[in-house]
Amino acid sequence: MDQSRIRNFSIIAHIDHGKSTLADRILQLTEAVSERDMRDQLLDSMELERERGITIKAQAVRVSWKGHALNLIDTPGHVDFTYEVSRSLQACEGAVLVVDAAQGIEAQTLANAYLAIENSLEIVPVVNKIDLPQADPDGTARELAELLGGSPDDVLRISAKTGEGVATLLDAIVARIPAPSGEPTAAPRALVFDSSYDQYRGVIAFVRAVDGRFASGVALRAMALGTSFEAEELGFMSPTRTPVPALEAGEVGYVVTGLKDVSRLRVGDTLTTARSSAGAPLPGYKDVKPMVFAGLFPTDSDDYPELRDALEKLKLNDAALFYEPETSQALGFGFRCGFLGLLHMEIVRERLEREFDLDLLVTAPNVAYRVEDRNGQQIEVHNPAEMPREVEKIEEPYITASVIVPKEYVGDVMQLCTERRGRFDHMEYLSEERVLLSYELPLGEIVLDFYDQLKSRTRGYASFDYDLAGFREGQLTRVDILVGGDQVDALSLILHRDAAYDRGKQLVERLKVEIPRQMFDIPIQAAIGSRVIARETVKAKRKDVLAKCYGGDVTRKRKLLEKQKQGKKRMKQVGGVEVPQEAFLAVLNLDGSKR
Amino acid sequence: MTPRAGGRLAASARHLYVHLPFCAHRCGYCDFVTVVGRREEHVGYAAAVLAELALERPLLQDPLETVFVGGGTPTFTEQGALLRVLEGLPDAAEVTVEANPETVTPELALRLRQAGVTRISLGAQSFQPHLLGVLERRAGPADVRRAVHTLRDASFDNISLDLLYGIPGQEPADLERDLAEALALAPEHLSCYELEAKPGTRFSYAWGGELERQAEAMEGYLELVVERLSDAGYRWYETANFCLAKGCGAERDLRAQHNLGIWRGHDYLGLGVGGVSTIGAVRRRNLPSLERYRSALVAGREPPRELEPLDDATRACERLMLGLRLDEPLPLEGLEDRVDGDALERLAARGLVEARTLPGGKRAIALTTRGRFLGGGITAELVIWPRLAECGVEQAAASFGG
């Protein structure tokens, strides 16, 4: 296809600003999907995605509009998935930036706009939801124009829900976004921007052909890994797989590779033909490194093999997921998993529970630490229980956080950020009412309950996004929890020295509530090394016996005791103490406002 | 020893329970099979019970050890009907009848004595009028005292009093007073129960929340009961039961022999609506409908029943559950497979369970004094239950009285 007739674009937006609805409307308007097959948010094919109203995995769909082929490359809308957004954007020449007319610019609007600018994309700004009674299209258009440096008149006004203005938007996409400009006759090169795994056909790569021509049945090579395979089928999504004989420069589509091993084709790699002499690969992606870690344990230890198989399968579709076996004295065999962020963690957990029917215990998350021991040895620690007790220094990841709030909440946000060891960077007014606050914060202070606190202290008005800003040394210390005198590895945590006493105290108080009284006193202690910094006691029960038991109610009493035993089985044994699963999440439930 | 399920059950029961469901009024906390009023049906019901006895006679072993007539309020039953039942029952060394204080008259006491009754279990519950009010009991403290005296006059020398503790609003001082009042009557036996809000009762609806709130405050009440009664010379022989100890005024074994048989895992036959039997590998419950019970027996048929198979493992677990309620060591012979050795070791290390060796070298276990207050939790942990329950069957069944 002639490149001048191709437009490749993404839709980028803050969560819930209407990206998926717009994608649906475009599919409908361009008749890519019949009315009958139309299902809300068609692109979000995973059940979980539709339910949560978010898009997790990018997909690419081709539609026709007035003689042009438009490739819509969907992007995830959440902070955790910034890296997936950026790789989608590399396959595009333009981006439609959608902002809710009632909400205005939010943190992810900014993050996404900056990403698009970094990738030199043409941005088509759109104000959505103009049909809402509380919509302020003009005000929002002014904010957008200010952000992007244009005129409010260039900002399109649409309602993805009713379809109003969507045809005009499609015209604008054709008019404003540049056509691809690869070399149709050069040695073929295509960027792999996503992949998925099909049980029958192996790895399917989603690609943007940049130069040259890829024909079906030709031998291909992945330049970085050197993997060779045959292009079993080429095609584009419309929105189901539609085979074509060839993909040409500028086109977006898929390649059925037949590879059964996902590790042999990496997203970000460049495909070329086996015989070609393509010189340099296309600029790829930075390897994403998981920054948030948590232990995943099957509630029933017999399910360990199922959990292992499930993680293997998830990993096929989720390159960012990291896992390695972990053994906990308290929780048994499980895996230490690495995630891009908290939402990613939550999604993996839900997919494991829903799609694989597993009952899981997920420990409180922590970040990755870089540790230098006394011998100058550098190690990376993903689990507080593995933090050496004697260290030279500990570095923790920092983020640059952007928070956008109505001005009356500025004080609350500043207070929260300060409590979490934040360093103020700058503040700017986006409009008369709304303020952007920028802070540097340790990621470790974010992973527990920062987002919940931010939302509750700003009555839900704050929006939040962040970028990793590298590792910095911190005055950190390992705090262990002892229950009944035994250290519980799954409850260890890394805290800033200044907060260790307070948090240790809160944690043992919380555990006192979570651990039911048993037949003996249970001391609960927080300790730094051998020094106990907080202590509580769960007092022994004085009575636990059924009052009355005669011939007529033996069966009922037996069942009551069986039930009692069953309740015990669901708890974890820590040195003879029964600890309910919820207790392992106690650290998540500390009351932040009291800190 | 135990007959197999299927086929005809062998004669194995030396304990007989008879349920007389009639009451003048249903107390709010009661979840037994009871029938209010209907005096015109008492005679017919008595005939039905005797008809059921005739059908089930082959299950009884001669001689019977105990008979227990419970309710309901057996002494509320029309007197002719009650006496007909008592006279129709086989002889036994211990024959207990449950009575409510307000129903005890000199005439009734004499008739019971003449009918071979050896023991009366009197539902006193409390001596505090305000607490009796909460329980919706009809008798007042004076009725209880009068009833005991009346029974003594009729030369009953084995009287048991039922007391309830954990009544909403009950202060420790109330409990102290109840115990002192009960002891002043010098009963041979005392049953002290914690009040339970049984699901579905009117009481649970009215007081369930209050009972939950006071649970922690009243946690020490059982300790108080045990302490006061032990000091007064009573033997804490079962979790909720006390008898005058030998040497403390008693020359006989004053434990409730009927219930002791059940706690020791013996078979028993239960007659009447809601009556429960455990015979070998089967537990049967007569369904609670008075009408269906009577009409079946009038027609010469077995009353409608629910059957529960009891395999060896389940019976062994029940044996452990019941045996550990007693103060005597529980021989482990035949029960070893159902005891979790690790749990036993753990519980022993905590001073809750003791291993004992019986004369002849047989192994036994017993709960320590502290362990007996935690017997439920200990049993749950110690016993290897055959299958973890499909819980939730809350069948209202007749209790075997106290």
C-alpha cells in the first residue's frame, strides 16, 4: 500500500477519559465492526480489562477512512504501563490526546503528552464528553492549548459516547498526522512493538514495518536475538486477524512466527529477512525492570505446581512480569514476583485467581534495593527478609511524582508528600483552579498506600503519575517481626530509620488485632537486629469449650469442632501460633493519617 | 462390640431416653423440640411413645442401666399420661425425670417416687428475678426452694439443679449469689451451662448482639463456677457438670449415670419426637412433627426419621470429643489413629493435655485443669477429623437433659 495513504496513530488519555469508547466509535463509524458484533470496548478483550475499564495490553487495529488506512494502536492508560505506552508510540506518527471536558488535564494526560512529544509525534488534541452537563469544553481546550503550545481552535470537541465530532476527528487524523516515511525499497526492517502467544500458532508479533517489504512465507530474523523463523502468516487486525500476502513499509500488522518459546522474540527487537543486509536495527526499548516486588503464595500449599504453571503462562503474554521461587518459613513455597507497579501487581493477582482459579496470599509489596555489603559487594535485594543485617549502604529507587489537584488541596498533598519523605520540586498553575505539584519521593513510600491516602485526602480529586528517577542512598533499616518469639520472614520490612519506631509500633498493634487469641499468650515484637522496638501481647483465651453436650446434639457439636478445625487450617502456622492470612497484609492497613 | 450398619441393629443400648415435648410456655432461648399446651394430646402421645418402645425393644439390652425422661417439661405432661409412660418403661438403676420448679407438687413428687424415679433434674436456671425475667422463666426463686424441699419430703436423695450463666445483664455478683443460693439447697448434682444464643431462637434475635458484646467480660464465669463449686466439695467431673464428691458428704457415685454413658461413647436409644439414638454405626433422629410421629405409631409404623451413618472413624472422633469433657483419663485404645501426635506433643508442652498410663500399661490422655477450660479448641486441634465438615446442618434435636 502506498505510504501516503497510511496513518498510524495512538489514542492517549488519562484513565476514564474515554479512550476505549472513542476506539469503539471509530471502529463503528469506519464499519470495521458491524452493529451486531459491536460490543462495548471491543479492543479490551480480556474480561478483566473491560471490568476495570482499563486497557492492559496494546493492540493494533486497521480501519479504512475515505481511501486511507488508519492503524489505531491502543495503549494502556495507567501509570504502571507507561513503558507499554512508549513502545506503542514508537510505532506511530501521531497521537490523539483525549481529555475529559469535565475533568480537564490530569496527571496521565501530562505524562502521555510528554511521551508523545519525546517521540516526535504529531498530537491531535481532543476534548471528549462534551455531552456531559458539567462539561467545560472551552476551559479544557484552553488548558490543552497552553500545554501543547497551540490555539484552542485547533482542539477538537467530541462526544465518543454519542459519536458527535468523531468523523471530523478522523478527517483531522488524515489531515494532520504525517504519513509514514520509510524506504519502500530498502532492506526490510520492522519494529516488534508487542507480542502475544497463541496456543496453536505460537508467538504472534505485532509489528510496524518501517522499511522494505515483508512477504508471507519468507524466512525472517530477529536482529538483536538472532532468532530465525518463517513468517507463517502476515496480516492486520480488523479487528480480527486478516491475512495479507505482504506487509509493506509504513504498515502495521502481525506476523505469525510459529515460535513456541516466547523468550526467543523480544518486544523492541527489529525483524528483517534472513537474506537481507539491513545494517542497524531500529532503536528498541529499554529493558523494563520491575520495581515493585511481592511474594505470591498459594493458600493451599498443594497448589504450588498450579501456581508455577500459571505464572509461566501469564509470562507468555506479559513480558514485564518477573518471578523466581521463594521459600518462606511462614508461608511455605511460593514465588517472589516483580511488577511494574501496584496496578500491574493487582492485575496479575486477579488473573491468577480468576483465569487459573488459584487462591493466593500476596505479601505486602516492597521495592528493589541496591545494597553494598561490608565487603564492597553489590547486590540487589527484592525481599526484606533477605536484606543482610550488616550493610555498608542501601540505595532505594526514587520517582518524580506529578500530582494534579484543585488548589484547595495543595496543602494536604504537600503534607502527605512530606510525611513520605518527599522533596518538593516545583509547582505550577495549570489553570486558575488546578495546580500541578512535582515531588521527588522514594518509591518505597508509594507502594503501600500512598495512592489511597492521596485520593482520600483530596476527596478523590487528585490525579497522580510518576517516572522513575534512579536510585539514591537512604537511611534504611530492616525491621523484623517476631510472633511468639519466632521471626516471621514474610512480615519483615525495610523502613527509614526515623519511621522505624512508629511504624514498628503501629504494626505490632495492628497484628494484635489481626491475630486471634489462642490457648496461650502470644508476644508480638518488632525488632531491629536483636533490639526490640515495640511489643504487644495477644492474651490467652480463658475459655474455649462448648457449654453443653448431650446425646441429642453430638452431631452438631462434632460439626462445630470440625468447623473450628477447618478455620484453623486456613491459618498459617508460625512456630505453633495460628496466624490468619489477613495478618500478612497488616502493613498495608496501617492508618497513614496517624503517622 | 458395635453392630454394623445395614440389616437389623443388634441389641446394644443400655441407656434409654424418652422425650416429652410439652411445655406451658416456650422460653425464648430454647431450641429443643417443644410443644406448648395441647393438653388433650398428652394421652395420645404417651401411647405413641409406648408403641415406639414396643417396636424398638429389641435394641435394648437387659438390664438397662439408665432411663432419662427429658423435655419439654416432662412434669407439665398431664399426670395420667406421664405416669403411664413411666410405668411402661423398663426398670433401670437410675431413672431421671426433668422437672420445672413450678410444676413440682407434693402429690407429683410422691407419684414419681412410687413410679420408680430415682433422680430429679430441676431447671432452676437462676435465683435472680430480673435474670429469670430475661430468660422468660415462669418459676421464681421461692419456687425453686419450695420444689427442692417438696422433693426431699418425698425422699428424693438425688437432685440436680440446672443453672445458667452468661445471661444478658448478669454481673459477677449475680453469679456469686446464684451459686450460693444453689449450694444452700445442698443438691447432689449441679449442671451449669453458659447461655447460648442458638441460631433461629427468639432469644438470639433479641439478645444475640448483647451476648456478643458481653462475651469477653463473661469469659471468666466458668472459672468462677468451677472455683466456687470445687471449694464447696463438688467434683467437676464434666465440662458443665458437678456432683458432690465422695467424702464430701456422698458415699455414692453421684455423677449422672445416663449422660456419663453417652460421654463414654455407649449406645443409647431415644424415643419420642426429636428423640435421637446412636446404635452402632447409625444415628437416628425422629423428626420433630408431633402429628406425623403419632399417626405413624398409631398405624403401627416406625415414626419418620433421619438417618446418619456413623463410620468407625467418626465414632472414634466423637469418643474423643466426648471423653475429653470428663475428668477421668480417656483410654486411647482404638482411638490412636484419630489423634494428631504433633498436636498432642504441642498441647502437652503447653500444659493443656497430659499423657497418662492406666493400670495394666494402657495409654490414656486427660486434659489438665487449664486444658478443660479450653477443651473445645484442644479437641478441634487434637482430633484428626475424618472429613472436614460439610457444616451447616443445624438440626434441632432433643437434648439428653441435664
